[in-house]
Amino acid sequence: MIRSVVRGNGAALPRRIMKNADFEGMVETSDEWIVQRTGIRQRHVAADDETTASLGEAAARAALDSAGLTPADIDLIVLATSTPNNTFPATAVDIQNRLGMHHGFAFDLQAVCSGFVYAVATADLYICGGLAKRVLVIGSETFSRILDWTDRSTCVLFGDGAGAVVLEAQGGKGGIGDRGVLAASLRSDGVHKDKLFVDGGPSTTGTVGHLRMEGREVFKHAVGMITDVIEATFAQAGITAQDLDWFVPHQANKRIIDASAKKLGIAEQKVVVTVDLHGNTSAASVPLALSVAVADGRIKKGDLVLLEAMGGGFTWGAVLLRW
Ligand code: UT7
């Protein structure tokens, strides 16, 4: 059977790093509050010349290099983002053009923080359905552009960045020992749409708008939703938490990550945490975390890796894959 195997991965971050202390003169907050409540210590913030498209392009190039491939080898680009360069065309098409790729097809996928998990599951279906052989799956965001920099309850939480993987069709035996995507479970429920949203848009205000969040409400639902979808993914694959090598969760809040891992019985040393370095980068957070754990030698070929995310909508989901 066909499996969607990760052949390479990469990441890109804006040049500027903003530390927690840099907020202290801007809003009423402190490094201590931010670290205690979220685990975040710093985040990268895009300059005017750094956009979702330019960061996505850089991450895509890094992923192609690590795969030993060129844009000519790719037939589909799926970009997960909620901060596109323009309302349209899709930023994925902009990245396609920047890569000098004039064949194949490209589209954006919008599932906020769950975007990358949704995009990997989507790309897997294109590969398994025979519509693509190699897919660039990118998560790229510039949330700094939609933050209300006077709102301390949100502006300290988010950061900019991009990460990417190249998924390639390879033959598998159909068992859990195969490399590639092994199981996926996606969910959404729009009843929660006003708990984390942007208060603008082309069809309503005609403006871009700013991110608004009822943080406590999101927090309240997060652990239950995350663990439900992961348990569904485990059941699909016929595995338990003990079988995992690495848990790569969405990086929104260290307390949510810890509580989810604990509830699922995933050992602390198997959890990849990068929220301290990047803040919440929405759809970029999982591929950025992957890039750190691959670069430092933790995630190796053959390892069983669980990706998970939850965000605005609400949307949530998990993907199990063998690296
Ligand atoms: O990626 C999508 C998913 N998003 C998330 O997962 C975010 C989920 N939510 C969270 O991570 C947390 O709810 C937050 C980090 C946003 C907030 O932590 P919390 O422990 O839930 O705090 P809270 O909202 O209950 O606020 C506690 C206090 C409040 O003051 P009072 O009402 O107790 O006087 C806030 O006004 O902390 C205050 N506060 C701050 N204080 C200093 C809120 N933001 C700040 C701040 N600095 N930046």
C-alpha cells in the first residue's frame, strides 16, 4: 500500500527575537507571569520584509534541501496559515511562484492552530488517492500582524515563524511498522467560534482585524479535546502511549502540554517542548517543534511520532506517523 513518508523537513524564523522583558514597558505584565502561566520566554517577530510567504518559502527550501529534492520534484503545496499575505490568491501559490515552480498545484488550508495537522492529514489523502507523489506541507504564520499590542492577555502569547515537511509516496506493508502517516483524526466544532477569533474579515468589516481570545475558556476545553482525539488515533492504529517515541504537541501553553501528556500517560522525556523558544506560532508550531527535535538528534528515522494541535474554531486533531 502507499504511505506518505516524511522525506525532509525545515524551518524558518524571523530575525528579531522579542523576550518577555521587552513587553514590560508596553503592557502591564512581567517575565515571571508569562513564564509561570505559559512557559513562553521569547518569540520571533517578523520585520516588514518578512511575511508568511517569505518565511514559508524559506522553510520550504530548507525542507527540500534536507530531502535532497528541488521544486521540480514537488507536485502539490499545501500551506496551513491563518495569516495569508493577501485575502487572495492563496499564499501557497505565492510560495509556488517564489520557488520557481510552474507545474502542479497549490492551495491554502485554514484551521488556525490545527492547520499543520489538518494539512498533513490532507496531503496524505492526496498521496494515497494518487493525485500527488510528493507534497510540500508548510505551516507559516505572522500572527504579530493581527495582534492587539495593547491587549496583554493575547499579545504576549504569539510569535511568527514557519516549518515544512516533504511527504513522499512510498510503498508500505500496511502495518504499524511502516514509515509514514499511519493514522489521523480530525475534529471541529463551530459552537466555540467566538472563543478564539479575529474581529475582522473581507466579508464582514472589510478589515484584517485583531485576534481576540477568551483564554480561560480555551484552556478549559483544550486538554479534554486533545486527549479525546489522541485516544481515537491510538485506537485507529492499535497502539498505546507506551509505544510512542515522541509526542510533538501544538505549542500554546506548557501547562496544557504537561496536563495532556499526563492524562495520556506519555512520559515527560518523550514530549517535545519549544513554546519557550517560539511562543504560539499557530500552524507553524508543530513543524517548528519537529525541526528542533530533528536537528538536535532526538527524532530519528523509524521513530513513532504523534503530532497534535488544537485551536480557533475550535479545530483539533492528531496525526500518528513513523518518521
Ligand atoms: O493556540 C490556540 C490555543 N490557545 C491556547 O491554548 C491558549 C489557552 N489559554 C491559555 O493558555 C491561558 O488561559 C492564558 C495563558 C491565556 C491565561 O492564563 P490563565 O491562567 O488562564 O489566566 P487568566 O486568563 O485566568 O488570567 C489570570 C489573571 C487575570 O487577572 P485577574 O482577573 O485575576 O485580576 C488576567 O487579567 O492574569 C491576568 N493577565 C495577565 N497578567 C499579567 C492576563 N494576561 C496577563 C499578562 N500579564 N500578560
